[in-house]
Amino acid sequence: MDLRVSPLTQELIERIGWFIRLRWFASAAVIAAVLLAKFALGLNLPFEKLLLIGVAVSIYNSAFRWYLPRLERFKDDRREGACRRFVALQVGLDWLLLSLIAYYSGGIRSPVLLFFVFHVLLASILLPPRDCYALVTFAFSSVALLTMLEYFKLIPHVSIRGISDFRPFPINSTLILLAFFGAMLYITTFLATSIIQAVRARERRLMSLQAELQKAYGELEESVMMRSQFILTVTHELRAPLATIQSLLNVIMEGYAGSVSDKARELIERAERRVRFLIELVNDLLDVTIKQVERSRSRRVEIDIIEVAREVVDGFQAEAKAKGIAMKVHIPDHPIILESNERDLQKLFGNLLSNAVKYTPSGGEVSLIVREKEDKVEIEVADTGIGIPEEARPRLFKEFFRAENAKRMSEYGTGLGLTIVKNILDEHGGEISVKSELGKGTRFLISLPRHSLRNSKEA
């Protein structure tokens, strides 16, 4: 498609090409029909003249095919008009030769007159109503002129046995047949143009609505980006001061600034936990916001998902042991290579395991399973924790959402961990499902498509 041509004009040019291709079949059909009528049906048609018309159609259609690509050379403001004039020329010439075919096959009583309807429909699709009516008037005038010339014996009557014999045709019958022919043309034109115009009006309305929708979407996306950029700026500004506060509180608790009473230590520890939560919140906000601001993400490289899983699990072993939680890991011995970046995979495993350990009581169990299944790789993280209430599951991946039982068990939590997991999976074309029973545990099942993965054993 030529990018310099507007979509509507390009569509018109494509339809003209379709019209020209149809004419090849019409030309072949004329020649085949003449041969069939002459040699199979034995009709006394003017064989040579009709055959010549069929050949003439092929000749001028070749000229039309040669000229078609040159329509795109017109300037933008003239191209559509040139296309419509080209269509009008084709329809007019077709009808002129169709009138001759009708004349040589019985005149006003020729069944060929019915074929004028096809061009009416084609013209209604390709041309404005005014041009259609002008061409229909030309077609009717051509047939009427030939009929009257034939009636007044200014041109010879072509007699076809069984269709049009040698008997004179009464003027009343001639006028009635002409009237019916004209009514057929104009009524068909009215119906076809009315339907086409209604469809085009609806198309224009849909295009207008689509443009409005795209504009609204663009404004919404810009608003989201501005919000994300604001959050990104604020969180960047907050992270350094919060880290400084946490460091100073730890210095005080270690006694480097002098002895601290038990009451003061308790207050400082509470403040440090609160600052630690704020740092976690800032980091999660950064993760979510970066996904929205930097759509393209960082350059992906080949990462061994098994190695990343082991590293993340090792980071949670101490916390799980301190809570008396058994950590069970079932992963393949061979590497599985994923085109991603290490930070995304760490966040994927880290957030799921963090929630599992956080919301599993002492004596419980957390398991991680990585397995290959047909054209996918599955990651399963399960626990025997508090479970997720059924009413909370539809909102599980919404930003800042935490179920009520999760809030009761742990005061601190950002509600962004699963949002980050879902964003990462969306970028990788993955899926996640959740099964949970209140008070008995939760199982997250992640499915990553095999097309983005490569088993190193097969490399």
C-alpha cells in the first residue's frame, strides 16, 4: 500500500482493480455464450459481430489494467476525482457494448437487458448517487435510442428465432417494455444507492467514534503516564531520606549514640519497622511505575530461570526457618533458558514466596515447583497458610489490595506484590491462576509459553 494515498482512495483503487478483474470473466463469458448459442443451441445470432464485441471488451480492459497503477500518480486533491471518472468511463463503455449485445440478440426483447442490473450495483458501490443516476440515464437512453431506430427501420431489426421474429413490433408494446426496463434500472439504482449511502454513513459514524475513542484513549494514557511520572519522581526523592532515617535508627539502637533505655528502644524499633515498611512500599511503587513509564522495558537477555529460582529460595530459607516453616523445592537439575531480565524473574519468584512465607503460620509448609509441560513451563508456589477469601479473589491483582484476613495477620504490607507479578507475566505472555481454601492454604500456578523459552538440553 502506498502511504501517500489516503485509506479511502486506496480502497477505491482496490475496488477498481476488482472491477477490472471481473471484466476478464465477463469477456470470456460473452465469447463462451456466443459459441454455445451458435454451435450448441443453433441460434441464428450474428456470430461474428458478437464475437467481435467480446474481443473488444478484452482489448479495452487491457488498456484499463495498464492505466490503473497510474491513478496513484495524481496529486492528493485530484486523485479521488480521477478514480471516479475512471469508473464512470468503464461503466459507460460497458453499457454501450452491452446495448449493442442486446441489439444483436433480440433488441428490446433480449434477455441480455437483465445484465444491466449488475453494473447498477457496481456503480452504486463505487460512485456517488448523482453519478450513478447519470450513468443509468445514459444506459437507458442508449437502449431506447437503438430500440426507436430499429422500430422506425433506420437500422435493421435482428431477428432471432424464439426471441425476436420478423413480425413488426407494436409501438405500445415497445414503449411498455422500455418503461419496464427503465423502471428496473432506476428502482434498482434507488435501492442500491440508498443502502450503500446508509452503510457509508454508518461507516463514517464508526470512523468518527473510533477517532474520538483513540483521542480519549490517548488523553487517558497521557494522564496515566503523568501520574506514573509523578509517582516515579516522588518515590525516587523519598527513597534516599528513608534509607538515611533507617540507618540512623539502627545506629541509635546499636548504642553508638549512647545508651538507650528499654522504653526508648521499643519506640525506636517500632519506628524502624515503620520506616522499613515505607521503604518496601517505595520500592514496590517504583516497580509498578517503571512498568508503566518504560513500556519497552530493559533489553532482554538469556537467563536461566532455574538458577534465579534457587537464588531467590536461598534468600527466604532463613526467614522460613525462623518461623518454623518447612520450605520444599522441586525444580529440574538442568537449566531452562528464558529471554527476560534477571530483575523481573527475581521479582516474580520473590513476591510469590514472600507472600507464602508471610501468611503461613508456624509449623506450616511452603513449596516451589518448576516443571516443563508440553509447550509450556509451569511454576507452582503453594502454602498451607491462611488462604484467600472467595470474595477477595477477583481483586487479588489490583494495586494496593489486601484481603481482610491478611491485614489481621500482618499489619504491614503494600498490596503491590501480586500486581507486580501480574505485570511481569503480561509482558512475557504468561498466565496465572489461583486456588485457595480459607484456613488451609493457597496455590498459585504460573504458565509461561514455550515459544519464549529454550531448554538448554535441546540447544
